[in-house]
Amino acid sequence: MMNWEAITAVGQLLGALAVLITLIYLAIQLKQNTAAVATATYESTMTGFNDINVVVASNPKLASLLDRGCQGTDNLTAEETVQFNFILRCYANQWWKLYKLYKRGGLTVDEWSIFAREAAQFFDQAGCKPFQQQNNLFAELYSELEKHKSGTISNFGFGGQTPSS
């Protein structure tokens, strides 16, 4: 005669084992998905910065404009001021995206800190100050960047900087 209690116990044990295996599988999938999202985020961010940088680097007049603008906007024509402001807006948009990702948990403190230090250095240039004062859209970002001012992290090659040896 069958022992229904033993069969029930074995069935419950197999059911619990199936649930455990499913949870382990889902945890692995979640970890892999998180890594894929982080990779896509970095790819998107680097593509954004590279797109801006390629435009500037491939156009000597635009590179000169960015250099002169970062040193100070007094010597820019009205047309150059507009161009300079739109270049700064492109960079600000990228750093704003990173800041929002950080605030939503998409970047660690260490990852954000590196980007924030570079952004703080970039926007600390004399020619970037008017842009900050006139574009309050990024006020939260500017406040955050104040916490990350710590000297030179990148050499942009602008007139006030000397290339590292």
C-alpha cells in the first residue's frame, strides 16, 4: 500500500527544489541583464562624448573656437558665442545624463566621481562661467560639480593648460 504522506512530502520537496532552481536562474539572468545595461549605458555615454569630440577635433576652426571660448568669451564674435554655447550645451547634456544615471543608481559613487571631477574641471574654466550663469537648466548639476572640484583630472589642451609629459 502507498504511503500518501511520503508521496506528498516528496512532491513538496521537488516543488521547493524547482522553485529554488528557478530563483537561482532568475538571479543569474538579473545579474547578466544588469551588466548588459551598464555596458550599454557606458557605450551610449562614450558615444555621446566621442561624437562631440570628433566634430571639434575634425574642424580646426571649431577647435580654435572652443579653445578661445574656454579661456574667455570676450574675444568671441556674436556668431562664435552661439557656437561656443551650443558646444558647451552638448557637453553639459552628456554630464547631465551621467548625473541623472548616478542619482537613479545606474553609476556607482566612484564611477560618477571620475566623470564629475572632469566636468568640474571643464566648467571651471573662465569662458564656461557665463554659460553656467545663463543656463539654469543645469543648476543641480553645477551644484553637484562643486563637490568634485579637485584640480586637473584631464588635459583638454586648451590655451591655459600645458600638455603632460
